[in-house]
Amino acid sequence: MQPTLSSLNSPQFKPAVIEESLQEQAALYASGALSAREREQFESTLEFHRGLPELVAELEEISAALVVATLPACPPVPSAELEARLLRRLRGRTQHGARGDAAAKVSR
């Protein structure tokens, strides 16, 4: 059923007017930038403000999309020097681990 011109004036079709300060808090909330105390305060406001939950949901979607958009297309490749250093460390740990196990058996 199509809304009539008069039904568009009903409260259910009027968009909520959200103060600029609440919009800013909603953006900070959606991005996870509020402290625990600020988050709790905002969540209590969120429960009672018409239109605010919808705004937060939209902002959370945008935040998630921005995170995904900034991820590298493929994982970074370590330099040859870094890879060699890591492999030396790993080999050293396995050698020390094997010696430690042998020493533990001998001391028993």
C-alpha cells in the first residue's frame, strides 16, 4: 500500500532530528573511540532517543566498511633479512627444546 500525502505527515514517517553533538557521539561510539564511561552514558541515551539507534547502525556499517577498505589486498611479504632472522630464531628454539628434553631425561 502506497503512503498518502497525509500519512507522510504522521510521526512514523517523520525522520528524527538528531542534535549535532549526539551525531558526533554516535560516530565516536560506532568507531569504538569512546571510553567505557562515555560508552555507558551514550548507551543510556541510545535507548531513549528516536532515530539514534538507526544512525548508530549505519555508522557501524560505514566503520566496518572503512576497516575492510583499508586492509591490504594481499598480506605483506617479509623481507629476506627478516625471514632469515625469524627462521634462525625458530631453529634455535627447536634445538634448545630438544637439548632440554634430553637433559631432563638424563637427570631422572
